[in-house]
Amino acid sequence: MNDQTPHPPLRLYNSHSHALEEFVPLDPEHVKLYFCGPTVYDRVHIGNLRAMLCADILVRVLRTFYKRVTFVRNITDIDDKIIQRAHDSDEEIARLTKRTTQEFHQDLAELSILPPDVEPHATTHIADMLTMIGQLIEQNHAYVAEGHVLFDVRSFPDYGALSGRSLDDMRAGARVEVAPYKRDPGDFVLWKPSSPDEPGWESPYGRGRPGWHIECSAMAQHYLGETFDIHGGGNDLLFPHHENERAQSLCAHPGSHFARHWLHVGMLLSNGEKMSKSLGNFHTIREVLERFPAEALRLLYLGSHYRSTLDFSWDKLEDARKTLDRFYRALEKAPPSRQNVMLPPAFLKALCEDLNTAQALAELHRLADLAMAGDQQASDELYQSGQLLGLFNVTPAQWFQGGVALSTKEIEALIAERLAAKKDRNFARADEIRAELAAQKIILEDGPQGTTWRKG
């Protein structure tokens, strides 16, 4: 543990036990965690982003407290959705997945989401998946039927324990493929046959491709071992994806625990409704960043607990931007020394209580009040705390002057023209210039040192 950062016990909610638990890593010298990454067939939308941001905060906190953290987040680059999108767009699969992966990286970088330590692609781990499938067949947890390999859910008595569902409940409510070759409707695919025009790999079961669930199990085991500390993702993955991951991993490696702690992130709504393209409330990250700075979107997510349901709206995003205006104004009033300082105890306490970022932001508001009064220590603590949350990545000047249509040179020319008009007592023209700039969301502020500007 990092002796420079004393902190209360870190408690995280475990979806498996349905309780807050003190986080105790298997190895205090090396924390290991896995989060499910994107299926790369399209731009990432703001619902997907929430789990990515939660993982980012968790990793930042863990790296503050522990000497070594290995964070693995996968790329699913073989999937039926990818095959269909490539067919519909008449684009080669490799080109589609490469392009959308690059777009994913670009979007997350703009949001200051740190890259994982390892980012495995599913297509580079087919051998690991086939090894695990072979182990499951050998131990009578999987069977071959009509070119498919399926996991036998009845062979694992603990199936459903993660999601809290019984097999009978799952059969009644599940939308699963009911195929004649399945022993049970709940049995899920580990390997499926590929037609000549579909991507595929040679295997003992014929040419085919992996099921979605086996991909994550194989990649997590490859990089983190049979048992590791934390597995996370959106709560929409709890069933069937994470349930199936857990079942096949525990059965392939008897005596292991797979993930000791499960962390799930709440749903994102849009104006009170589930996001969908048909309702017109579905937004990609790129669409949002064309209208608002990335830090405003990040702050909007931080303002709610990761397990809660978050309702997105443009008005709330505007409120987040105004909050950042206040924080940056405080940093402008008392510029931080940018030297490392001890993080405030109340700030750390909030983060250690199940990553309570909303409460942590309350501490930032308190520090901003003090910094506005000229308190240098508060300014330093505000800056360092914000940095841990992935905020304050630009200077106050850049924040207040960024993202406007006019260039700095054009704005300064208009300010000079306004000053000349005022000297000539042409106040009508001076007011006209101020109004023109205000229409461009550029606010002028006259002071003893002259006129400065910021974006409104």
C-alpha cells in the first residue's frame, strides 16, 4: 500500500453477496481487475461510457493506494453484430473493427479515461478459448451437438447464484435460442459453426468461431490468472454474460474463484426513458462532445453514484459545465502550486465508501469556496482532488477561452476596436461589439488591468 496516502478501509459493493465489503486484494502488492470492453462495430454511446468511467475512477483510486495495479479491458472484435454490420456497410470486418477501435480510443482519450494496462483482442486469443472449451468437455460441463459446443447449465449447481436467478425463472423469462440440439433451453454456446462467407477458425469441432461469453473468460484467465480481485461492467451484463463467464470459468478450473468481487454499474436513461434510436434519445459520445466540453460530460457522471440510475439531459450537462466554471474560477483566483499535497480526509473517505463520487464532489465545492477567498492550501487540495477524478486537465484560461467559433486573434481584434471606440466616445459601437461577442458566447470583463474575455 502507498504509505504516502493514508486512507480509511476501501469498501466496495459486491454484486454477488449483495453487500458492501472491505476490499482486501489477494496480493497487497498487486491488484488485478477486469472490465468488459466494447464490441467494435459502431461508435460508443453515452450509456456504454458510464461503465468505462466507473472503471477509470476505480483504477485511479486503487493506484493511489496500492503499489501495482493491472487493469485488463478487452476488445470484442468477433461477434455476430460485427459480421452483420460489415455485411450491411460492405466493409471488410478487419477494417471495420480497426476503425471503430480507433474511434473508441479517441473518444475515451478526450474524456481523460486512462487506457488499460492490457487490452486483448478476442481474435488473438482463439487458442485460449479452445483450450478452455476442451477442459469443459473433458469435465462433462460442455457437449458437442451439430457443430456447436454448448455449456451444460445443469452440470453446475451454482448456476444463477451471481444474478440471483433460478433455472426455472430463467427458462420462463429468458429470450434464448431454443434449438433442438440443446439439452436445456438455458445451455449457451461456447463454439458455433461458421459458413464459408463468415470468419472462422479451425477447431476439433469444425471450422467456427467462439461464443461471446467464452471470450472474456479466456482473456481474463490468460492475463490475470484463474482467480483475481475484481470483475466489472454495466449491470446489463450481469445476466447472461457475467453469469455465464463465472459458470464456465469455475467449471474449467475446479477450486478457483474466478472474480472474488463483482462490481456493476447502473443504467443510463435519457430524459427518464431508456435510450434507443427509435425514440431519438440515443447519443454517441462524439455527438455530445460536439456540443459540450468533455470535462462537463465527465462531471455529469461523477455527480451520481455509479450504482444508481442516472438520467441524462442537455440541461443537466449545462449545469455540469457551470459547476466546472465555478471550480476553474476558484483555481484562477488562487492558482494551485501543482505540488503534491495530501488529499483531504473527507474526499478520500467518500471515495473509500463504494466510490461515492457525488460526496467527493461536495468536498470539491467546499475547497472551491476557500480557494475563492484566496486560500492557497485549499486551491492545491482542490486541484489534486480534481486530478484524481480526472478533472482540471486544462488551465483556467484555456477552460474559459476554449471552444468558441472565433479565433483568439479575431476576438482580441474586436476588443481592441471596442477600446478605440470607447476612447472616441463611440459608445454605441462599443456596446455593439460587446453584444456581437456575447452572441458568440464570449463574455468581456473590464478591469484595472484591461479587458479580458471568457466563454459563456
